[in-house]
Amino acid sequence: MKLVFTDLDGTLLDHDSYSFEAARPALNLLAARGIPVILASSKTEAEMRPIAEAIGISYPMIVENGAGIVGPASEQHATDVHSESPYKRLRGFLREIPKELSACFEGFGDWDVGRVAKETGLSAASAELARQRRFSEPGLFSGTEEQKQAFVDLLASEGFTAVQGGRFFTLMPKTSKAERMSEVVDHFRRASGEPVRTVALGDAPNDLAMLEVADCGIIIANPAHRPLPVTERERQGAILRSEQSGPEGWNIMIHQLVATGFL
């Protein structure tokens, strides 16, 4: 069995327009071959559901940077998925830390819908969905590198971490898209009784762990930020890079994997 895991913003979705239409041919090709596409994004479930419906998929989704899974693979996380406690704990943490550090971070919980729309480029309706958070808090950090390290150290002491995405510095429980990806793979392996081959696509630092554990990782070019570093897995040929950005690059790379027989 084969599975394709993909980030959204800057990967399957265009960084500026949020459109996936350029990847439609590859999505149709995967659907015709019966290969599930699993969305793995920093977005909330509320944001991702309409995207999944527009694409035409209904498989499990990895939400909020791996802080949760929704869908058939999430039974073991049912309590977590329906709890807002991680997000509430994060907001409480931000109120309790020294002012000189808390003043460096502004998150979605500090912004109204208009500000979230401005920072993300989303419509007001989509920005409202982005504010419906259960696990994680994206935002912007304006302090020095020393302040950021002190901030991250305090997060770690409370069981949280921070990951840098294509746009935002996101606070979340200590987990990752890669860990959730493994759980989804286990679900499909048990359900199918077959070995599972995985492809993962992403563009930002918060995708790298997922790309590293996939059988084939694909870095989608994104000129909006610095390219991901070359790792040993890439030097071994297990991670590829697209020349085109966003859904155009996504489309080309999936077609390439199908043509070579990997998918």
C-alpha cells in the first residue's frame, strides 16, 4: 500500500493565493490509482475540512503541526482531539512568563479576525476558522535570538516546544507531524494487512522530520523563505527537491514518482 502525506501552505497550496488547482492533475492521478492523500498541516481541523472536501478526500488529517489527528486513525486520540486544554495551557503559559519574553511573542489568541486575516492573507471567514484552535498557537516572535532561546527553554520546562513554519513561529505540545505520520501509517498497515510505502511533501522546517522518516521525502521549493538544509537522507537520495514552487512543484514531483514506479 502507498500513502502520500503533504503539508498545505507553500506546498500543496500556493503561498500567496492558497490555491491547489495547479496540483489537480496529480491529485486526480493519485485518486485514480487508489493512493490516499493525508493532509498534515499547521492549520486547524476547521480550516482543513473545507480544503479536504474541495480536493475530494476524506482520509485522516494531521492537524496543528502534528498536535492532533482527526479521522479514522484518531480513535486513540479522541479525548485529546475534543479537548482545548493544550491550547488553554499555552495561553496560560504566555500570561505567566516574564514580561520581557511574553512581549516578544504575539499569537492568534492576541489578534482579532482582521489581524489574523492580514498576517495570513486569508479571508475573514477563513481567518475565523484559523482562530478555532485546540492544541497550538501560531504567531510571530520579535525578540533577539537569545530571547528566543530563553523563551523556548521555558516552553520546554512546561512540556511544550516551538516550530518554525513557512509563516509563523508555532507553540505546541512536544510532538511532531512525523510522530503522527507513524501512527497513521500503523493504522493503514493494520487495516490493509500490507506493508506501507510513504511519500511526504513539505517546504518548511516544521516538515523536515516528516520528510526524513518517509520512504521518499520531497522538499517543495518556496522562495518566500530560506531553503531547507541538505541532510544525510537527501545525500543518500531519499529526499528530492522540486524546482517549481507550491502546487506546480507538487504536481511535477508526484507525476515523476508515478512515472518511475515509486507510486
